[in-house]
Amino acid sequence: MFRLKKTLEVSRLSSKLSLVKALGTQSSIQSTSRVSFSPIPAAELKQTHLNPLAGRKCLAGSWSQTFPKYLANPREDFPHALQLEYNDKANFKELGNLSREKLDANLPRAGAVLFRRTGIQSSQDFKEFIQGIGYETLKYEGGVGNRSEVDSQIFSSTDDPPEHNIELHNEMSGTPYYAKKVIFCCLQPPKPNCGGLTPISKNSEIFKSLDPDVVDIIKKRKIRYLRYLPDSKDNPYMSWQQSFVTEDKKVAEEFLQNAGINFEWIDSTCLCLWHVLDPIAPHVVTGQPVWFNQMESHHNSCLKESPMYQGLDLPTHMYAFHTQFGDGQEINSEILDHVRSVNWSKAVGFDWQEGDVIVMDNMAVMHSRLSFSGPRKIVVSLHN
């Protein structure tokens, strides 16, 4: 009897020690069972300061007479915004998993879903969050934007100079291998009244507002995309090694052949690319026609506004990227100005807060970046 009692006490003690050990090895992050999501009214996302657009330095098309004066505030349900509420620190992977339910319910309708007060403070936190969401993560192979990898498949939003404004665009829509979803996370928000917003705009609203004659012209003539990628040793805006994440020319060539993109090596070191795409594509889920291209955001007039190119007078083909009509003729400035004005007239923006995560249907919503001063750190991941 004594021996049995002793055995039971040892067993209980062993169980307690195992529990203590398990708790000790757990992250400080706790269960998400008490997490709730509360809707954030559009009024609470209102910008604290006006953000001028018309006449804005380093923003292509901003001198057009039809360009909107200021960036508009978020509208009801655009973006669809949710605030996370919980008592303890949360397991970011579980938070992502719970957020997936909200995404499945709201992203198809709203096009963009903002999560606020996630508690995310690092790229590792963000990585765990998106792992919990469960979308297929993409590499940035063949990427067009100037960005760097900060963690496995987590990238800087852009490495362009802070003075430069990045135009509204759908990520990689000027390629045959675009992402279906884009997720941004704010690790360090800009200081108040220092710019750095990430404006967003709905493709459907833009499509409805474009001049039908302009749309017809672009549909008939299509869009030719060109890229000029020097060797990394020349320290260009983007090298072919950076774009294709390789030092091996054959790897880059195989990628391009599989994508159906024409290419040519100049002096065996510089890679030139070109291909033609329609300006409208069927949405991958709904099949509905979507205005989906980078005619204006990849026109070299955008780069000419960048501090990286100011003062340079380069031949057309030597800009990092450029667009023409499908037949190789140049797109006239009136068309570019019209599309840019419509894009920005439909855009909204909100002030970033630390831990903000915004998930976008890349075929439904464009994104951009306003110039800024001071610190700012936004990271991004791309998904199918």
C-alpha cells in the first residue's frame, strides 16, 4: 500500500514537472482563445494630416490639370478594417489562422482587409502570421520592383529613395506571373505629417471611370513591356541577378522562356526583355474582366521623376522599365495623364500604425507609396 501511494505521488510529481517544463519552453506568446475582431469605422481611419497629390514632387502626372488635389480618406468598407482585441500576447501563427476566416468572408467583397493591433513587431512575427493565414507564398523571381529580401520570402516594400512617390499599380501585373494576393505589414510607422502612406484604389472603380475611347484604344493596341537589366557590377536600379535571384544566366533564360518573354543579351552582360499583354485580364476567381496592367506605372516617365534618374538623358530602351503600345509606338502623354488622374481620384489612404497588416486581392486593388521623411519600415509578402 505504501509502495503504491509512493508510486502515485512520484507519478503526480513527474506530471507537474513535465507541465512546468513545457510551460517554461513555450514562447511568451499565449493562446488565442480570447481573441476577438471588432470592425473599425472608416471615420477612425481618417488621415491626421492632408496629403497633397496635385503638383507633388516626384509623382508622375501630378502636374496634370485633372489630377486630384488631395488623397481621399478611407470609405466605408474600403479597406474593410478590423481591430484585434485580446488580453495576452497572442501566438502569431494562430492569429493568422483566425484572421483567415475573416479574409475568406470579406476579401472577395472588399478587395482589401486591414488588421490593426496585431502585436506584430518584427519580420519573424509577420512571417508566423502569414504562415497561419496559409496562402501559398511566392518568391520574387522575375520581380520588377526595387526591393530586398529581409527574411525568408519577406521583402522590403521598396528600396526606392524616400523622396520618390511610387505610382498606383497591381503587383507584377505587367508580367505573365503576377501574385494573386499581396500582404503588407508595418514594423515602423512614419512620424506624424511625414508622409509614407500606402494609398490603395479599386480596379473596378477605375475601370468604370476611364474614358471608354481611351480603353478601346489600349484594348486594340495592347501594351508592350520593356525592361533593361544591366549586370550587378554596374550598380544599376535593378540588375538581372537581383531580378531573377541568380548569378547563372541559364537560370534566368530558362525562367524567361517558360514565361514566354522575349530576351536578348547586349555585350553579354546586359539583359533586355520585352513582351506584349492585353490591358484587361479575367479575375482568377470570378472570371470577370479586370483592368489589370502597368501601362502608366512602368512607363519611363515614372522613372524620370525619380531622384535616381533626374538629370539623366537616356535612350528609351535604357531605362529600367518602359511601356509602349503593342506595335512599338510610344504611348501619348494625354492617355498617360488621363489614366493616372483617374487612378489617384479613386485612391484612399490611412496613417500606418505599428503592427498593421493589410491583405489585398492583387487583381482587385492597386497600391502605391507616398514620399516620406524620417524612419519607416514596411515589409511585404506575395501569395497565390
